[in-house]
Amino acid sequence: MRAQLAALAKQKNAKGNSAPPPEIEIPKTPEPTFLEKELNHLDTLFSDRMLEAKQSMATLTLKNGLIVQLLGSGEVCQI
């Protein structure tokens, strides 16, 4: 059965004389860039010492009972 279907597809393809599909050009992925800018007042809100601390900077309690703690080190703890 498979051989018959393959042969039928081959015949159909030969009869059509269709042009090959057009080549699709895949754009290159841009390189990520990071431009460092001058410090502003938001950068002075938290000192490096505060950000290195392992203590909780903010705690959120959701209605479903989930407790989310945002730590000074940038980690997020879910309880």
C-alpha cells in the first residue's frame, strides 16, 4: 500500500512540472548589546551592601496562600 502511494505521489510530481519552491532567506539573529549609561537616582536607592544581603527585601502574600519573598540578592523564594 505504501509503495503504491509513493509511486502515485512520484507520478503526480512528475506530471506537474512545477517549479522548485523558492528559497527562503532566514535573517541572522542580531547580537545582543548592552550599553552602560550614567547612574540616575534609581541606582542610588539600594547600596551594594543591601543587595548582597540574604534577607527579604519584599514579601507578597497571594489569595491562594502563596508567599513570595524577593531577596536582596535577586533571588525569588516561594513558600
